[in-house]
Amino acid sequence: MQILSASLDELRATRSSVKWRLYPEDVIPVWVAEMDAQPCQPVVDAVTAAVSRGDTGYAWGPPLVEAFAGFAARRWGWEVDPARVMQVPDVMLGIEQVIQARVPVGGSVVVSPPVYDSFFGFVASTRRRLLEAPLTAEHRLDPEALALAFEEAGMGSAYLLCNPQNPTGTVHTPDELRMVATLAQEHGILVVSDEIHAPLVQAGSTFTPYLSLPEAGRGLAVVSGSKTWNLAGLKTALLVAGHQTSHGLHEVVTHGAQHLAVIAQTAAYDHGEAWLDQLVGELAERRALLLDLLGEHLPEVAVAPSEATYLAWLDCSALGLDDPAATFLERGVAVVPGTRYDPRATSWVRFNFGTSAEVIREAVRRMAG
């Protein structure tokens, strides 16, 4: 059975998340980073058993830490020391707490747009100054832009690294990550690497955990199984400290994690790799289908090269639209406007292809109009 196989009618009848409820029923939602996936059975079994036996209390993180450490060793050869891992409520709340604890008031946080839109909002919530070091035209990390931003930010500031990059799907190379670590060391910048999409790297590409590099010992990484196993509604994450630093957070920060999320993600890391391997293969098929359909029906739309995630970054500038996302919504397709990820990306949109072939075909048909 395929993981990404549900029809439009099935999805509308069975999904009650924001993805399928925000817009009217006649709109196809390919916007928010939530897949239309059949669940991973070991996760279903673990959560169902917990609820059935009344195991619905407060979260206890060590089993999840051990499960992730095993997964990281098998998947990436990254030896994670469980003693350097702290449970947090979710990725962005963990990052927010790090900024509050480690970046002084008046300090800065650097981001590299186009980048995950919540970076902007959470930096604003901490009342720290936001600085940008944009990616290159090829969607790679730009050493000159980073050096300038780090210099302006000053010692004690932070850099939010998106690894792999959302929305572009760029997988940063070891040399690029070493460059970030070297510049951060020179300028006294704390690197916080958001690695939530890390397991969703396509075959033929290699993900490098930031903290697996010796040069990155002063950094932090935040990980979660929520995107990989489609568990966004079961919130928890892990904050990993490099070998030369500490979390710097109070123990009370751990209290917001959900117990059922810990159970679900532990089962996913321990027993969900076969499901993950199948998913990665299906995502490659869906991306290829999207490229073929756009080439046939909307050849003017260019797709950024991508090595990871289930998100496509589409350049619609040749269509001559003032607001391509608004135009597509008028035709019954909800995508995310590029300006959410980069204020300069007025002609770009993000398209979620983590869904069935039927949904992708109908979405492109409507977009082509």
C-alpha cells in the first residue's frame, strides 16, 4: 500500500487539521507543511496502546533521547551523547527559549532567506533584532552575506540555520557548514541548527548534521520526528548541545512536551525506518510528477533544485502575476506566497507535494487554468 495515496474525497472526509479546514471545501490545500500520509503502523500501535491502558500522563523524555541517538547513528553516523540532549516542547519553542536565554537583550538573530517563515515570527516574539544573510541566487549559503551579518550582529548574537533549507530543499554540504562554524567562531555567534526535515533527504544526497562536524562544537541543534512521520499534532522535540557548549536552559522548559508525542516519536525512531524509506521513494515520485505536470501545463514556472523535504519552491515570475499565490487561490489551489519566506520573493510560491498523485494533478490543472 502506498503511503501517499488518499484521494481528494477521502482526505476531505477524514482530515480535520488546519490544512483541510482553513479553506472552503472546493480549494485544494497544498500549502502548510503537513503530508497527506497514511500513518506509520508502529506509531499507531504505540499511541493506541498507551491511550488504551490510560498511559496519558506527563512526558518522560529519556526513551525518546535514546531512540533518536540510535536513529542518528544508523542514518547519518552521528554519535549523539544522550547526556547532551534536552527535551523541549517543539522545535520553534525550543529555539525561542534558546534565544531568550543565550542572546542578550539588544542582541541580534541572523537568518538566511528564503527560510522557514516562523523564524521571523519567533525572533520578533523575543524582541531581538532580526538581520538577514540571504542565500545566493542558486539557493546556497553565502559566505560574504553571512560574514557581513555576523559582524553587524556582534558577539553573543545567534544564527538560525535551516538544515536542510525550507522552502528551497537545499541540503548544505559539509564544507558549507564548516564555513558557517568558522565564521560563527570568529564573530562570537551561536549557531542553532533546525534539522526537522533532516530524514527527508532524497536518495543520492547526503545530510550532514551540523553538530557532527568538529568545528561546530559550540553550536546547538533542534530535532524532531514530527515532519518526517507526519506527527505535527503530537508536539515534542530534542535540543542537542555541541561538545563545547551547553543548552543554557532551565529544566522547567521540558514540561511542555506531550507524553503521547514522546511515545509516538520514540516508536518512529525505533521502528519506523522501513516506512520512512518507502516515503522517501514516494516523495521522489511525487516531485517528478509535479515537474512533469508543470512542464506540460505551466512551462513558464521554474522549480528550484531540491534535494530534500516535500516542498517545492516555484518561481512564477514569467507568468507576469502581481500575486501568484492569490491568483492560484482564485482558481481553487492554496499555496504559500513566497514573501512569507523572503520579503523579496514576490513572484515565488511554496507547493507541498507530500500528497497523492490525484491531488497534485488536480492542483496543477487548476493552476494552469
